[in-house]
Amino acid sequence: MAVLIEAISVVILVEAIVEKFLGGLDAFEQIVPNQTLCADGEIVRVGFMTPQDVEAFVKELQGGGLEFLRDAESVDIAVVDQLRGPTSRCSWLEFGHVNLGDDGPLVAACRRTGSQIMTIAHPLGWNFETSLSANSGFIPTEDIQNDLVYLRHENGLDVYYNTKTGKEVYLGRTHK
């Protein structure tokens, strides 16, 4: 099986959560800071929109006993970008873009290396039409200061005005 990858995803080995994380799966589920959790039985994915939120979550996972990197290679945790794939070497993970259904749209996904099941797990309530896979807009870091004007924070979102498009842009946040 595989898990959906959107924005910046933190992917964790289920066996590592069970064997190493203080409190196991129940404790892990308690620290997930948003509604993006999905799992296929072998790996678990939680999605974020900013590197800062990813870093905070990875540190929390490490504090619970999981290992992120050893010699620049993912051990229990991998960070995966929707456009570029894993951000470090990861022998236990395969990344690609696959069709939803027979003729469906393409989405990014990861699966455990060697897995043959092709169905994609996604968060509860997820649908393609309103997803980041269908509607995301990427702004390079170097353009953020020039193109976006911060307006406010509301309901877990940072709201910006995009000076190029004249539209509001919403950035989901889990940490301030």
C-alpha cells in the first residue's frame, strides 16, 4: 500500500512507532497536531505546510525515542516533499506520482520499499477536488518576502496577500 504525500510530509515506520516510541501508537496519535494523518499498516504520514512545523514535529518524535537521521540517511523518520520526494537518503521508502484509480489524476505517494499493493491511504475526509494535490501553489523561499504580505492568523492558518495575484494565500500552521 502507499500513503498520500502533500506539501511537506513526515513519514514514519509503523514498526518504529510500536517498538521505540514512548507509549506506542496511542501516544503517537495524541501528538499529531493536525488532521493529515494517514497510514497503510507499514508507514504513517503526517503533512505540514512549513519547514518550521516539520522541524518541530520531528523534534517531538525524536524526544519520544525515534531516530531521524544517521549518517545523512533516514532511520525511523523521513521528510518527503510533494514535488521533490525524500529530502534525505531513505532505503525503506519509494516515492512517485501515481494515478488515483484507473484514469484518475496524479498524486504524490510513498510506499515501503518492495510493497506491491497500489492503493493509496489518505486522511479521513480527503478528496482530490479540494486537496493540495489539485490546488497547491508553490512559492520559492526567495520570493516569499517580495510577493507575500502577512495579514493575520486565524483558525490555525496564516493568511497572506499575494501581491502578484491579488489573492489571499492560506498557510496551515501547527506551531507558531
